[in-house]
Amino acid sequence: MIASPLLGATHIRHGFFTRQGGYSSGLFASLNCGMGSGDDKDIVRRNRIIVAQALAVDEPRLVTVHQHHSSDAVAVTEPWPMDARPMADAMVTDVAGLALGVLTADCAPILFADSQARVIGAAHAGWKGALAGVTGRTLAAMEALGAKRARIVAAIGPTISQTAYEVGPEFPERYLEEDAGNSRFFKPSQRPHHAMFDLPGYLAARLRAEGVGEVADLAICTFSDERRFFSYRRTTHRRERGYGRQISAIALQ
């Protein structure tokens, strides 16, 4: 797993896990943690146990939600059954011994912490959730538990980079309607009327504008590093039948 120095407080464990070190095979090799990926669910659970052990929690206390590219954030007080996951794209908690996990395969995982208040969060931010404000909703939910925005640190994990993220001619308008200054996150593509979008750059700028104390981007591209990461876009280009999901998670000890 990959760590961020921003989240290095002694009472916080976290990791941006890669696709390496698990039990899955084929297109899902090997640390696939996505129950909805089409992989064998018993094998996925074995992979989740590996992640849970790295975070020093029991596997049922590694909590994930039913992600649907929204801005919805939920507060977690206890684990829920896998078949009863709420529809959301972010979680926050102040409960020790719970690990908050988000699944990605090009979208951005963001881990949050206010170490002084002992409040943590995790968000899944694709282009839809980013534009809808999933980061701001996560921060507000952390504040409701006693966090202070200026103390919160946020680390953006492995995600698709601008060099690999080509979008169609209608895409930039969504962001420019929000703020004309968002044009800085687009550059021309080699294809006419297309553009290359900087998702992690947009998220970092948005987090700073929302008042986060410190933001770090690991600057690791999921699309270009097949050895370490699953990528939805890479799978789509190859017309493969499925793809795995890596997990990023954070826990209070």
C-alpha cells in the first residue's frame, strides 16, 4: 500500500492499496476489493481481509458504501452488512476501530483527517461527484463531528492523470458553467474538439478553495501503471469483459 505523509499521525492508519498482493486472478489479479466487479465474492472477501489486517481492524469493520457517483456523504457509527450498504460516495467517522474504504479504478480516492479532533473521512470522486461537491459534503460531515476545516488534511490517491483523460467536446462546458476559471484544468487533445481533463488538479484546487488546511496529491496515474492499478478506461479501450477495483482506506486506532 502507498501512504501519504499528511496522514502520518500515530493514531491514524491508512493506505492507498494497489492491485498487488491478493488472491484474485485473470482480469481481476490480484488484490481486487470490488464486490460488484464480477470476481468471485469469496475471493474478494479474502482480499478485503488482507486490507483489514493492514489497517489493524477485523474485516467486517472495513466499511464501504454503494458508490453511485454522487455528492452524498454519510456518518458511520458501526459497520453494516455488505448487502445493506447505503448509497453514498463519502463516509466520515469519529469511532475508533472502523476503517472507511472507497473503491476506485480511475476515479480519485481522497482520504481526510483532523487528527486533533480524531475525525476521519474517505471520498470517491469521479468527475460527476467532484463537480457535484462530494469534497464539500465530506468536509461538512466531518465538521458535524467536531472537526475544524482549517485543521483537516486531505490526500488525493492514485487516479487517472490529465495525460490519459480525454473528454468529448460537451464535457468542459459542465465545468465552465460552474466557474470560467476551470478552463485551466483542460488542455487541447490531439483529436479535434476534444480535451484532456485534469481531475486531480481540479480536486486539489477545489479542496483548497473549500478551506482545507493542507492538500497533497500523490500524482500517480492509474491508467498508465497497469502493473499496480486497475483502470476502467484501460479496460474499456481493450474491450475487456471486466476490471477490478483497488481500495483506499483510513482508520482511527
